[in-house]
Amino acid sequence: MSDITTYLSPLITDLAGSAAPLPPDTEPEIAKLNKLRQLLYAQLGRESRYNMHIMQDHALDEPVRVLELETDVLTFIHKQALPVSVLFECEVDAQYLWRIASRYPAFHKKLLELKTKHQLLEEAYRDIKVAKLKAICEDPLGDVAYVQALIGLLELAVSEVHG
């Protein structure tokens, strides 16, 4: 995670420390925020694609898959001075919501409630962290399909060109 911290922390510090309102309303501040979003989306996309690959690898035992999930970018995002809602204020595309929700009927309603990207990020981060903690403690994982659904939705949501 040192790479993401090295490159993105100064951008976040600059935005969070400025006198500009959040979200910013001046062209230079908006440009900085958009650049930061673009970089975060790229990092988060890579992490999500890796996590989806791990979750779909049924040759690995379920606890191993959960323990191998990466959360470096999600953790970085959640530890910043800027609120997640400023970094990821956009709505999740309804097509993506329906596509993933239709694959996971047991979580259909719960998934459709995730209207914004910041809600999605917070839900994914929390559920992945809880699943990893259960795997570490060797507690029953329960159904990790919801975690997989969140990762799939996150992968789709951050793959958008405009963020």
C-alpha cells in the first residue's frame, strides 16, 4: 500500500486542507478531485478484479478465498480525511445494480438499496472485513455470496470511464 499512499496522500491532503468547500466548487479544486477519483477508480478496479477472481476460484477452500481478499485500496479510502461520500458521490448505475441483484436473488432487495458508490464502498469494506475476521478466528463464515455480490458490483461500478 505504500505506492498508493505515496502518490495519492498529497492530493488528498491538498484537497482536505484547502479552504474550499467539500465537495469543491472551483475549477482547480474540481480538477484535483476528478484526478484523485480517476486514480482511485483505477486502483480500486484492480483490487476488485483480483478479489472477484479469488472468490470465483472454487479450487481454494472458502476460508482461504476470504483471507486472500485484498482491502488495501478500500482501507486507504476509508482512512482519509475526505469523506467517502465526497470521493465517490455518484450513483451506482441501475443496470449494474439489476445485473448483480438478478444473479443473487437472496440479496436482491439488499443490493438494490445501494444507490450510491459511497454506500457500496462502505458496505463492501465492512462485509469483507467481517468475513476476513471470521475466517481468521475460524468462525463459521456463513454465506459469503453477499460478499461476492458486493465485489462484483464494485468491479462493475468502478469500471465506468467517467467514475
